[in-house]
Amino acid sequence: VSDLRPSALPGSLDVSRSMFDLRSPPHRFMKRYDSVSSVPSSTSSRKDSQGSNRSLDTITLSGDERDFGRLNVKLCYVSSVEQIWITVSHCKDLSWPSSCGENPRICVKGILTLPKPVHFKSSAKEGCSDIEFMETFVFAIKLQSLQAVRLVFKIQTQTPRKKTIGECSLALRELSSQESSHWLDISPPSK
């Protein structure tokens, strides 16, 4: 075993100042990133020693303290004809950046994340805190294909220019012929 201490090898690099030195605190060299974006998350978002169950999905990044609202969607799978029925019901407590103006036209774009993604979009409505869409989209897709994908929603402004102001998603593992209603928290769009 070689002794790498400076006294043993006077001409060698001082290992104690390198990032490989196990005596220095590891957090000096590591940056922590949220799974949602490449913004370093705060230390408070880590699980504490008491086992707090706050997950990164529920952490609001600093600077984005405002609530973006919620989206209500209803899902149903009709197995006899292998169809998924997706109803974009409404947005509640919706907010948007002031750069989008007072009452931008807002729509909801949906994506089924299949190998060949399926896209659909609601009609645009005048922006307000509660927008009712009540639009149903029907796709003929085998249940086995759907159970491994997510349904992603992007809330977009159409005027003054097209811009994604928020997004949310839902796993499709538990589809059934019984219509299910889901309230999804809208988060800032990922970069």
C-alpha cells in the first residue's frame, strides 16, 4: 500500500486539496438538481433525517412561489372498441405571466407519449382564472400500449403569441371503463 501523504512523497500533488479527499465535506463539490429542470434545488428540498416525505414533485423552486392552478381531466377506456376517451374539463385558479397580457386566448395541448406521440388540442378560450373547456378526444389505441405511457398537458397562450405557460401529466396505468376524474396541479413549463 502506498502512502500518498505529502510527507511521504514531497514532490506529489497535495491530495488533501483535491475533490477526491474523503476528509472534506462532499457537499462542497456536488450540486443537486431537480428531476424537473436543471435548476439547483434548495437544501430544504432534500429528505430530512426524520424522513419527511416531501418529494421533489411538490417542491416549488425559489422565485416561482405563485400557484399556477389546476386542470381537471376525465378519462375512460372502452375496451370493446379499444378507445380511450379524454375529456379536458376545465382549468381552475389559472394564472399566467403578465407578459401574456390581461386576457390572452388559452388552450390545452395534450400529448400521449407513445413511441409515435399522439397530439391533440382544445379550442382557445378567453383567459380567466376559471376556464371551462368540456371537450372530449377519442383515440383508438390498445390498452397494453397505453399502460406504459403518460398523458402530458401543456397550457398555452395563443395570443399575443404562442407560449406554454404551464404543464402537468398523468400516468395511464389504471384506465377502466368507469370514467375517472383527475385534478392535476399545473407547474411551470420545463426548460
